[in-house]
Amino acid sequence: MSTTPKTAAKQGFDPIALLLEGRAFFALIAIIVVFSLLSPHYFSLANFLVMASHVAIYGILAIGMLLVILNGGIDLSVGSTLGLAGCIAGFLMQGVQIEAAGVILYPPVWAVVVLTCVAGALVGFVNGALVAWFKVPAFVASLGVMYVARGVALLMTNGLTFNNLGGKAELGNLGFNWLGFNRLGGVPIGVLVLATLAILAGLMLSRTAFGRWLYASGGNARAAELSGVPVKRVQITVYVLSGICAAIAGLVLSSQLTSAGPTAGTTYELTAIAAVVIGGAALTGGRGTIRGTMLGAFVIGFLSDGLVIIGVSSYWQTVFTGAVIVLAVLLNSIQYKPRAKATA
Amino acid sequence: MTAAPVLSARNIAKSYGNIHALKGVNFDIHQGQVTTLFGENGAGKSTLMKILSGVVQPTSGEIVLDGAPVTFANSTDARNRGISIIHQELSLALNMNVRDNIFMGREIMTRSGVDFAEEERQTRALMAELEEDIDPLTPVEELRLGQQQIVEIARALSVNSRILIMDEPTSALSATEVEVLFKVIRDLTARGVSIVYISHHLEEALQITNHAVVLRDGAMTAYAERGAIDLEWIVRNMVGENFDLGSPPGGYTMGPTALSIENLSVPDAAGVGFSVVDRLSLSVRAGEIVCIYGLMGAGRTELLECVAGRLAPSGGRVLLQGQDVSGLTIAQRIAKGLVLVPEDRQRDGLVQTMTVGQNLSLASIGAFTKGLFTSRRAEAAVVADAIRTVTVKTDASGAAPIGSLSGGNQQKVVIGKMLATKPSVIVLDEPSRGIDIGAKAEVFRLLAEGAKQGLAVVYSTSEVGECLSIAHRIIVMHRGRISAEFDHTVAKEKIMAASGEAVSH
């Protein structure tokens, strides 16, 4: 039997396919156009940068979430990990008292950042180990870790918030603000962090062996394993990377706010999932791109900020966000509907 | 023996796009008789069954039921007219009991809810009718496969089916269970139920059938009554007159032992104690082609998966060029030159979300990764080379989605993927499953060429004809052990006898 000509349609110009392919992009354009017409304040560089710095938090979480979803998993713990990471950073910035030596250690900001990321990686590792080695369904494993991480954050702070993360010059730990609060060439650092992470993750997905392994094991783990892909290692790694992304998002958020509360990031995991889904990734794994996920994050961010700017109540914002997610999933199922089986 | 047919297919054709799965098939089903459909994988048997049972609609042609043309809107419609199908994969809810399975979806209701007592009574009556001692309250998962099949039959009978279509009903049954099933079939036909039977076990089907319909490439090639035919007639009509799957490659000297299996045992997946592969030893030389023949459940798949590293052995060793690889992972074995082409290419062979090229290069990513990044140019070279080697019908860039290929070309992609790793030993589990005869010949030609260049090839099959093609040596497996070993001049009957396939009459 010869090859079926199903691919022929793709090569020709097909406006519907193009709309479907680029739906997140067109949605973003539509959002920008509509809100620019509705409000004179929307279409300005300053506003875009402010909105982008809001998007940064969700976007960074969504990058990690995309990796996990490409693997066919889900990570519900990222919101809690974000909160926990903020608290760890806050805890370290306040100084670590070592009773035996009778001194208080003030680690420099770079050490705070590294330690926080290590903590995030550890949380991710727990997720990955539960899923890959102990065969706990990803939904349940990360749901459990979500509660544990949130609980640990509350225990660490006794439910209170770390304020004044600015550090003191005499203690040598100035500079925490720099991460989220400051700007570089007018662009908020958080946005630059997002862009850097997105480029790195994009390169990893498209140009490295690991990226190929990830797509393969998400598409068909059994086939990948028989082709020599270290399926379990890939699985654990994506959760670790997701944990690190959550920790970075936690650092950026607490720097933006110059405070770290234990309840920060509650339900952010759902926003991250939404961004990934709007970006066209399949929850069954194996399909999705960084570009799509970034568009998805910006669609959600620009939509909700736009609604705030034109003064729509936050209740309506929730309704709109939900509708956009459902619409996105609907379009996903149209795009990925099973093709007619090729009869052998 | 001939009366008016209960059901007739008149010029049934079915096309999917420009693939013609069926091209005008005609045959009759007679009351109280067994009609068997013979044909290789991909000949169109399942499509025909789906049409007769209302699952799909024919593109043209008509179905005549009791002398009047009918169209079935869906399978429920067909069932209401007395036509039921029992699929190869049983459609029972394993967690529920026999009674609930039989009445699933059409529970007997009273005002106060489901009338379990009545359902149970009817189930008992059905089981008595089938002379099977199965308690209606037993969970189906506790039944043996043969008994589960009986439950499926009981469910079909409970809706007063007059025509029962059975798709490979014996493929997973033990010999005694097959006997029981055949007895049930004889009882059913005696009561006037017509059976349409599909099986790959030709001898088995010949025992039970009254009529034979042979399909090849979507067309009916022969139709005859049991009295007029024999095994050879079926095989001839199934594969065509002048069909040649090749012969063992020669004209070169084989190298030293490449793969050596020593006393290998593989435990049963369910962990019930006995071994599915039992202290098996086998060695294969470089350039040699070995065929492993055996029935389903003989332990072929387990043996090959254990050699490749997917299953852990409970004893014994696997040596590659004299080096023990037993403790290595799949990836390490691939790196050392030992690769597996799995049996189920959809489940284990292909990543459906990726392109043809990405599938082809999946196992040899290391070869085109320089430093941190993969090299696009090196990958394109690997892909183009693989497409050329295994002659996949697709464009050379491999950008087409894998799902757009036919079964035979998909299989070539799986083989090409493993050949791209430059192996010294390739084991293939049923490489000819579900591909058409032309692709089959191409796959075998590919293997023969590999062997000429020093590749050690081991492939398994459940079709005797495929043993007697390119293999230098034929190993017959039965219950986890080697029951016989032949060279390629052996007669088919001897191979079948050694596999335990020859059923006494």
C-alpha cells in the first residue's frame, strides 16, 4: 500500500488550519486590539511592561508545567512550591541563627537564590520519584506534595509573612530587590528571567537529545524505552526542572513584592496548566511547544489585566478566563482528533 | 446441506479514502452452519465483520437478511435483528460479575430497581444451556479466559442472536478450552444459530467449519464447502499461487557466535510460579537467520523481550559476542549492538505524535548529537539513509506524520529505526504481523541482506509459511522450551507437529 495523501493538505494553503495552528497568537492579537479600543491606557509600552511582569510569574511556572505535561504528567504542586520557595528565601534573608556558634549567618543573595532553587529541585525530585519509581499517578503524587509544601511553608513562618527582604548593606546581602523589582534597560528583570528561561527551554526541547527523549517518552513511553530512551530518568528530570521553575518564580514574586508569604502562589498551578493548554499542548503528552505556552501565558495575563484596566469586576474576570480555557481545550480536541486509522 | 441463506453479502465494498479495504465481496451464511473467513492480516476480514455487525457502513453493495435488503444504522441495530459479534478482545467489565455483564446496558427493571433475582435466574438458565458450570455471581476477572469467552457467548445468546460472529475466538485459549468452545459451537448450530468464524489457526477452523470463504487484498478469492477443500487449498487461495517469501541467503561464510542464550528462564508476568520461558538455550552466529516458531503463549515474546532487556530473567544469561549483557539496561544493550523490533508496533514500536523522521532517528540520537545539541544536518543524513535502506514510501525528509503511513511502511520504520543504530544482533517479534504480503517480502529481503553483511537475525512467527523462507534454522517453541530444531528443508507438517498445533481428530 502506498502512503496516503493526508499530508498533502498541510502543504497547501489552508486558512482554517492556519487559524487553528496559530490560535493562541490570533487570540493574543484580538485581546490587544479589543482592549486598546476599550481603554486609552492599554496600548502603551509602559503598560505592556507592567503586564509582562505579571505574566512572568505564570510564564515561568508554565515552562516547567509544559515539560511535565509533554511527558504525559501533571504537576499540581508548583503553586505551593512557589510559596515555599519565597518563604525559604525570606528565611535565609532574615539571617540563619546558628545557636552552637552563637552567630547569625546572612548568606549573600546569590547563595539565597541557589539554595532556594535547590529546595525547589528537591520538591520536584520527590514528585518525580513518586511518579517514576513508585508508580503513583502524577495527579495524586503532586496533589499530596502540593499540600505538604504548603504546610511546610506555613510551619516555617507560623503563618506570618517575611517583610523587608531588601537586605542591609552592612550585612552584605543587598540586592534581593534586583530579581523582580528592578529593571534593566527599562525591562523588568522578571520579564528578562522569563525570556531567558523560555529560550533555554526552547533550545532544550528542539535541539537536544533530552528534548527528543521527552517528546518520545511523552508520546509513547513503551516505544521510547525500547528505543533506548532512559524513560524514568527523563520523567524524574522534568519534575525537578518544574520544581526549579517554581522556585525561580517564587524568588521573582517575593522580590517584586519585597515580602514572602506562605500562602503566595495559591492556585497558580491551575493558571500555569491553563497557559500550557491554551498554548496547544496535549494533556496526554508528546505535543506542545514553548512558543505556544508563552503565547498561552500572555493570553491569560493580558486578558485578565485588560479586564482590570477597563474596570470589569474580578468575578467576571474569572468567568472569562474559564471560558478561554474551555475554548482552548475544545480547539485542541479538534486539532488532535484521531485520524482515520490507516488500514494495513 | 444448502438451504436459502439467512444472511448474504452482495458486492460489499468499503473504501477509506483511496484505500480499498474491500472490493466487492459476495457470500452467504446458512442457517445452523459455520462459515469461516480465511485470509491473511490486512485481507479485509475485520472490515467485513464490522460491516456485517453494523459497526461500519459499506461504501457500496448490500446486505440481505432473510431475503430482504437491510442497512444497519449501528451495532445495536444489527444486534436487535439478531446479529451479534464477539470481538477478539473480549468486551467484558472484569470487575463485575457474570450476571451484571450479561445484562449490562439492558438491565431488567422493576418499579423498585433492577430485578437481580430474575437476571440471575436467566443467567443460570443460559449457563445450563451452554452446559457450563459458572456461577452468575462470580466476578469475571476470576474466570479463565475460555470461561470469559463463554460469558460473551451467553451475552450474545441472551439477546436471541441468530447469527454469531466470532473474531479469533481461540487465539488465547488452551487446547481443552478450544474443545469446550467447539462443543458449544456445535450445540449452537444444532439449535439453528449460524456462526461466522474467523481464525488464523487453519487446521482448527477446518475442524469446525461447513463453508470456507477466502479473502485476499480485500477481494474474495474462493468460496467452497468443507467437503471440497483441504488445508493446502486454503493456503493457496490465501497467499496466491506464485508467492515466494525468499530463501535463506547463501554464498558467504557465517561468522562466530554473536548471540548466545544460556539456560534462560523468564517468570510468568502474573507471578504464579511457573516460567513462561524455561531454561532455554540458543546460540546464533553472525550472518545467520534463525526463525522461532510457536503458538501464542509458547513464550516467544517473553524470550525476545528478555533478550532485549525489557523483562528480567529469573535465571540464565544472555551473551553478546561472548560478553554477558544480562545486567544491562535496554539502552546499554542497544549501544552494544543488540536490538529488538517489538511485536506490537503501535504500542511498542512507534511514537505516534512524532514524524517519520523523528521515529527513525529516535534510537540513534547519540550519533547526531555533538556536544549539547543535536545536529540537524547529521540527523537528516541518518533519516535519509534509513528511509533508503528500508525503502519506506515517504519523502526523503521524513517530515510526514507517522500515522500517514500504511502498516507495512510503519513496520519498516520500526525496523529502520533499530537498523540505524548499526546493530550486530537484531531480534524481531512477529515482524510480519498485520502487514500485507508485498511488504512482508520486502521485510524479509531486508533481513536477508542484513545477514549477508554479518548481522545475526532472530525472528519469531506464528505462520509456518514464514519459517520456510529466509531462515537458515527453525526453532520450534512449545511451553517455554525448544521442542524441535530443523534446517530450512523441513516439511511444514513437522514444524506444526512440534509446536503442539496438530490436534488429534
